[in-house]
Amino acid sequence: MSQETVERVGADLARTLDAAARRLLERGEEEGVDHTLELVVRGAVQTVPHVDDAGISLVMSDRKIESHAPSTGRVNDLDRLQDQLGEGPCLDSIGQEQRIVVDDMAAATDRWPRFAAAAAERGVGSLMSFQLFAENGSAGALNLYASRPHVFDESTADAGRLFAAQAALLLHGAQRVQGLHAALASRDVIGQAKGILMERFGVGQARAFSMLVESSQSTNLKLAKVAEWLVGEAERRGAAG
């Protein structure tokens, strides 16, 4: 790419990421991680030269692939194929590869005999896959697909890498927020359960919490689950009365 093209891509990227951040702030927590991923994928298709399709794949610790925010049905189909065949660029991301570039998918059968052939049949000419994270046996990747082979040069890869880095930050932030909200919800239900025990047995907060912990240990259930059951039981009793 020419310097002018590189500068244009950089400006487009900055605008895309800024718009994504603003929409996240405006729409609030209810949008969740899935909405964040949709913004990332949409921005990648609009920003990185030659990209026709994109998607984010999360590889679980059991090597199962979850497809998130695919730009088209073809992307979802390719993720499903990797899951079924047990081979492909997303699975390779577990091996700590920061970037995978396939210049000609039809010629990549040495690496992925079945997946490469199937992807080429579905009109994939070339691919770039950027690792978003790899931890505890799981991995995430931003996958960019082009219909023509040999279109991703180093400058294009740099644009994709920059976008993937920002995508990883957005994903990490969204997941962290989601985890915080889950933790707050658990704290709330635990607080309700403590109140129920305090009123029912005439005990203080510390003793009520100890009762929850003891129940959790004896039933082999997480503390939040015990609290949810207790609150639910109190609500059922109230409704019946």
C-alpha cells in the first residue's frame, strides 16, 4: 500500500474504534460482550483493506470453537468446520501463534488438508488470523477473510494487527465488566440470604454468613447457589402465604 493509503487506513481505524467506544458508553451494560464483538467485526470489515468477511472465534479449553459475531453465514460455517474437523487457524492459535497468514487457501492443504480444501470451496482466497488472547488452555482470534488470494501484504497485516490489539482490549474490558456485574449480582443475593437468616434465626450478620458458608460446604454447592435457593424458597413461601 502507498503511504497515503496507510494514512487513510489509520484514520479510518481511529474513527471506527472511537465510534465503537462511544456506542458502548451510550448504550450501557445491557449490550454486553456480544455487542462489543459485533462492533469489532464490523469495524474490521470496514477498515482493513481487502477484507470481505470477519469473525471472532473463541477456542475453549476442550478445543471446542465458539463463533461470535460472524459477519456472514460463511464465517460461522468455517468455524463449525474447524470444530468438526479438529484443524484450522483458530485451533492453531492455542499454540501461541500471534498471527497466521494464509496467502492462498487452496495451496494450504499441507497444513490443514481438510479445512483448507473446504474453505477454498467456499470462496476463501486468503486469511489473516490474529490471536486476541491465550490463557488456561483457551484462546481467542480475530479472523479476516478475503475472497482473492495474495492480497494481504505486510502493510495490510499491520493494519489488521493494530485492529486486533484494540479488539483484544475491548473484549477484555467487556468481559471484565460482565464479570463485575455477575459478582455484584452474587453479592446482592448473598446479602438477601443473610437478611433472611438473620430474621429467621435471630442472629447477626457474621453468624448468618457462617451459616451460608457451612451450608455451601455441606451441600458442595457454591455460596451464591445456596443463597439463590434460600431467597427463592423465601419468595415461594411468601407467595404461598
